[in-house]
Amino acid sequence: MLSDLAATAPSPPPRGLASFMDRPGAALWRAGTLARPPLPTLPTGWPALDEQLPGGGWPASGLTELLATPASGELALLAPWLRSLGQRQDAAQEMVWITPPGRPCLSALLALGLDGSRLLCLAPQTPTDAAWAAEQAVRAGSCAAVLWWSERPVARPVLRRLHLAAQAGLTPLLTVQAPAARSLSSPAPLRLACQSLPGHALAVDVFKRRGPPMARPLQLALPWPESARRAPSIATSPHDAVDRPLPAPAAAASPALVAHRA
């Protein structure tokens, strides 16, 4: 009996194959460990989150999905990454935001360490136009990063085209979609779901990655600067907000985004 079990037990991979799988950038990876992406990554600014991401950070190009209720703390989560992008040698590049859920408040952005002068907000009238704008922005290869808030789940063919365009343009594209999009398939190699918690905290679940499933979501304490607490809920001065019209969403919970009302 023992001999029969030994005969059917899986054998370890050959030594040469094991060394190939373990080398950086290898095309093969063990499903029980985080993959080593061939392209560079940039730390998220959250060490606990970096430990859960292949390469230890946000991908430097291609598509990443963040599923969250709009303006629920996603900017505070992304702020360290966006700040580090601004400190790179190509810091002259603009950040492109497409259909954010509120009018960006410059004083609150400064409180998060973000440079509003390099921010370009676009407000396409239709989801098709928004997808076209995102594709052109990432394909040009001249943007530091592109963020696209979409009220509706984005179709898989559109996401695939955007992912390929962002890879070709060596530009990171991050889409913020509703939590309901989690049940839909996506070509994005990295997908996260976020949920706001009491006390300015955020639960982050990396539910798709090249690696094993997470045991439980992370709980991150978001920064809440004193100046951000005093930021008005509505941008009352034209000098305190990005001077571009944006669609009116539900009331924003993030101090960096304030609802735009006519």
C-alpha cells in the first residue's frame, strides 16, 4: 500500500525547472506564491498592502481595477502613489482624471500632498466617450497616470482594449468602478475591492492577483489632515476648485472631492 502511494505521489519539479520558475521575471510562477511581474512596480505607500501585491506595489503600466463606492476614501489610498509619481524625473507629466465623482478641491488635494497644477480633469458626456478619452490618454504615453471613475461596470472588451493600450503606452490606468462589478470577469491582472469603515479606515481586499487568495481584507487607517477636516463640503470659491465643469454625483465623503452643484 505504501509503495502504491509513493508511486502515485506527485514528484517535485526538476531542478532546472525549479530554478527557472524562481528567477526574477520568469514566465512561470507557483500559484501558492506571489508572481514577480516582468515590468516594474511602484510602492503603494502602505507596507501592509505592498506585501499583498505582486512586485510589491502598483503596476507601472497596464490596467488596475479598484471597486469602491465613489469618493469613499480611494484618493487617500492612492495619494502616496500619486505623490511618488510626481517626484519622478518625468514629474512634468500631468495626472489625468476622467469623470471623477466630484469637483476636486485644491486645498484638500494639497493637504494630501497632491499637486493640483498638474491635474487635468475630463468630463466626457457618455461612457463611450470616457473610454475613448482614457484610451487616448494612456496610448499617448505622456501622462503620469490616468484615473477613470465609471458609474457603470465597463464591458470586458473595452477593458481589454484599455489594458493593451496602457501597456503599449507604458502608463498606469486605474479604473474605479462600483462594487457590483466584482462578479464580472475582467482582463485586469490586479483587482481590489475597498469598503469604508468607521473612524476613517478602509478595508482593502485584493481579490484578483497572480498569487494565492488573501486570507482576509486589510484594514488601513486613512490619514485625515486637520486642514482636510476644515475643507468646505462645497467649493464656494472658483479659486479653490479645478476650473472645469464636472458631473454632479452623490455627496462625496472624501474631502478632496466636493460635489459640484449648479
